[in-house]
Amino acid sequence: MAINKNVESALEAKRQLAKEAKHSRKSERITPIQLIEQNVQEYIVGQDVAIRRILTAIYRSLYFKSIKSNILVIGSSGVGKTETLKQIAKRLNIPYTEEDATKYTQEGYYGKSVEDMLINLIVASQYDLQKAQKGMIIIDEIDKKTGDEKGVSGAKVLKSLLKIIEGTKYKLDDCIFDTSQLIIVFCGAFDGLEKIRDKRLGQGQIGFRQYENKATLQNRFTKQDLVQYGMPEEFVGRIDTIVEMNKLQKEDLVQILKKSRLSIFKRYQRELRNMGISLRYNPKLLELIAGRSLHLDTGARELSNTVNYIFEDIIYNVMANPGSYSECRLFFEIVDDNTRYKLS
Ligand SMILES: Nc1ncnc2c1ncn2[C@@H]1O[C@H](COP(=O)(O)OP(=O)(O)OP(=O)(O)O)[C@@H](O)[C@H]1O
Ligand SMILES: [Mg+2]
């Protein structure tokens, strides 16, 4: 009898364990990657290949735990490097911190600075160390740290960063920070890197776009390209994923204004609507705004300057006569002269 009882309780314990194991597997349920991808695409325009590749590298880091992901994102200013990373981090509930590699220059400072990055990440995680250790550190302007620079400002700083890339444990003031699961993303413009690639491929000047959908390893930027550019080999050697972001064309800027959830134009439209004022304009106005904003290498950044300019006088007048208007018509000329509108 007693033996039977023991067997029975042992079986029960086994069932319970199996149930718990199943439960814990379930609690680590993976959000299907395409859901995040589609969501990020509602914000970021013209970077579909890059979004997918960055997201894949981040998922690899999160769920293929034995393979560490150090990512390098290459693209000129204002094309969406930081914004893409932020959007992904938010959706996946990963804490992140944005750091500027050019800050890490002073003699004797660089060792401390790496620790500062970790502290910033702990703060971003609301002091949850476990969460911080699985966070993301975005390090901008890494291309300004080539091996050519003298002293600590160049290669040596990169070498100090290698420690976190390699998953060293850091002793901070009141905790030990294990960096082995951190997601490190380096960003940079790498002006002129295309020329090195074109030369390797034996081709003349071809725009970024030409390579976009050709997934061959050849067409991508390679580690050799980076070394030739001047990045130290021991640094390049630890990058697992090199992602290239497109230059934004005028049509991309139009799409950002029209469709992106980040569109500053749509935000003005929404705010005015909330005040009972509907905005009227010819859709071609968006092309004019895009054209005005298309300065060399500032990407989508200039859009907010142009759009803020357009609405400045309107806001003043709406605020001067609260509740008096229900419609605002924008004329094409408003891109050059922000008094060219009609409130009624
Ligand atoms: N592809 C894009 N789609 C929609 N909005 C974009 C895109 N790229 C940039 N933007 C807008 O421009 C702003 C600046 O972009 P972001 O900070 O990502 O630039 P970046 O590529 O990191 O440039 P930098 O090298 O100067 O840091 C974003 O906050 C966003 O509003
Ligand atoms: Mg940036």
C-alpha cells in the first residue's frame, strides 16, 4: 500500500514538473518576427532590407543565446539608423542607451566611459540589472574612430570597447555587470566606403540602391572593406552583422510625410484637427516639402525644419483667435513664405 502511494506521489510530482516546464517554455513565447517587422515599417520608410536584417540579428541575440550579435549599421545622417533601433527596442521591450563614440577621447577616460555606458543602461532599465544585462547599447559615429587617428582618440578607444563586445564582467559600484548578453550596435556614416566596395567589385560608381535586393555576400560591405577603410582588424573581426541603410530619395521623404507614423506633417494635422480645424492642401505640396528638405546628407532630418517653418505663422494665428477657425488652407507658396495660407 505504502509503496503504491509513493509511486503515486512520485508520478504526480513528475506530472507537475512536466506541466511547469511546459508553462515556462510558454512564458518565453517568441513574438513572431514579422509582426515586429511590419510594425517598424509603419514608422521607418525605405529601409525594408535593413529593418529585416537588424531585426534578425537582434532575434538571434535574444533567442540563439550561444551566438552573440555585434551589429554594425552603416548609413548617412538622418536615414533612420537610430530611429530603427529605437523602434525595435521599444517593441521588444529592450532597454537601450545611445552613446557617441566621439565622446570617448580623453586620455585615461575611455576605461571609465565604458562603465558609464553600462550605468546609463541600468538607469534606462529602471535599475533592473537583469533587464539591463539583456539591453542594447547603440554606439554612434564609430567611423570617426579609425585606426589612423593618433593616441587614445582612435584605435585605442575601439580597443577599450572590445571588452564589452567580448562579454567581460564589469565590477560597478554596487553590482557586477555581465555583458555577455548585451546587444551592441555600432552606427556610422562611413563616407567613401562604397568606393572601396565598388573597386572590389570592379565596378564604377553605382548608387546604394543597386545592391539593395541582391543578397549575395559579395555585394554587401565586407570586413575587408572596413579594414581598408581604416578600422582596426581586431575590432572588425568581432562584428557579426554589417547592415547598410539606403540614402533617402525625394520619393522616400514624400512617403515619410504621407505615411510614416513619425511624420511631423501628420502630427500638425492631427493637432489642428483636435482643435476643430481641418487642413486642406494639394497632395503635391508634400512633394514640394520633400524637395525643399532634400539637402545633401541630412536625410529625413530636414523635414521637421521645413514643416515647423510652414506651421509657425499658422500656430500663432490659431492661438491668437482660439476657437475661431474650422479650416486651414495651405498654398504651394507656403514652402517659401509661411504666411501663404488661409484660416477660415
Ligand atoms: N527612413 C525613415 N523613415 C521615417 N522617418 C525617418 C527615416 N529616417 C529618418 N527619419 C526621421 O528623421 C529622424 C532622424 O533619424 P535618425 O535619428 O534615425 O538618423 P540617423 O540615421 O541615426 O542619423 P545620424 O547619423 O545623424 O545619427 C528620425 O527621428 C525620424 O523622425
Ligand atoms: Mg543616429
